[in-house]
Amino acid sequence: MFVAKNIVELKKTLPLYVNLIAVSKTKPVEMIMQAYESDQRDFGENYVQELVDKHNLLPKDICWHFIGHLQSNKVKYIAPFVHLIHGVDSIKLLKEINKQGEKNKRVLDCLLQVYIAREESKFGFDNNEISDLVESGLLETLEYVCVKGLMGMASNVDNEEIVTGEFKDLADFFKWLKAKETDNFVMNYLSCGMSGDYKLAIKAGSNMLRIGSTIFGKRIYE
Ligand SMILES: *Cc1c(COP(=O)(O)O)cnc(C)c1O
């Protein structure tokens, strides 16, 4: 039952306003159930097929967060049930999410991924692209999308100053965007902070953590 214990211990250290997403990727449903029995309801997964399988097997009151890189052609598989899509990183993806939301008659909540790390320039918008998106008026036409905030990943380095600086930049941008809120663009959630850096993320202003290995133990990839 180490999962239950880890969750309880972790939660004791978190401010009440912080939303904890338990990242269960690669972990079996039995371990997810241990967390569930400790009242954890928000879980995060990175792979579409794995998320769909786990959703089918597990209690229906779980809120599933998709936290990985989402390909447009796979939105349809998670649209019927997903709670929040972190990591939306292109206009094309936003449009597809809208289309699948319409098909399923549900507004799909999303976070825009902001590219904050100095390394690994892989996914995410930069700040200018997000301001352009907000100014463009495109979001008003996407009735089945609701942007609920931002998601970011700091550089994977030991240097606390670098990581804190990246989180602070993200938090500043998040605050700045509050002045631009509309009906389907609201800055409620700042999703940043993982096992290795969540304490720094909270200090910088995060209110949503995505934590895997601290809860479930190290992942073993085949
Ligand atoms: C795997 C993953 C996490 C959790 O990582 P840990 O270091 O195990 O806490 C958080 N966010 C994303 C996007 C991930 O892929």
C-alpha cells in the first residue's frame, strides 16, 4: 500500500488550493485503485491507448487528464470522456478538439502548452503566439473548446535558479493573460511542477501539479 501512503504524505505538504494530478502512465490499474481509495480522483496519462483502456476498466468518477503530446488524429478517442487536455500546442489541434467536442456534444477543457525550457525546443507555443491567438478572435469561433489555463515544463536540470526562472516567467505570463479573459479563455489553472521540481513550481505560482514517480515509484520502460 505504498501508493496510498505516498499520496497522504504528499498531500500533507501541499497548500489546499493546489490541484494534484497523479500521473499513472505505465502503472497498472491496481496501483491506480490504491490511490483512488485514498480519495485521489484526478489522474494523468500520456498515451491515448493506455488512457482509453484505463478509462474503460476503472471507476467512472475518475477525472482523466491527458498530459502527453496529442496528435490531432487521436483526439476522437479521448473526446467522449477526457476531463482536461494539458499540452495543446497548435492551432490545428485546437480546431480538431473543437470538432470532436461538437461531435460529442461536450465542451472540451484545455490548457495551452507554453514553451518555457531553454533546452528541448520540442512542443509548445511561445508567448507571442498565444497573444496572437487571443487577439485573432479564433477562439470565439471554437464553441466546443474552453481554454482553462496554461501548462509548462521546465528544463530538466539540477539548477534551481534556472528552473525557478522558467516557472516565474510562465506564472507572470499567466497573470498577464488574466486581463484578456473571455467566455472560453480563462486563466484558472497553471499546470507546472513534476516530482523533481514541484516545490519550486508552487513557490513560483503553480496551482496544478502533475506528479508521477513520487506517488507510484520510478517508471520502468521496456
Ligand atoms: C511523466 C510526466 C509527468 C510526471 O513526471 P514525474 O517526474 O514522474 O513526476 C508530468 N508531466 C508530464 C507531461 C509527464 O509526461
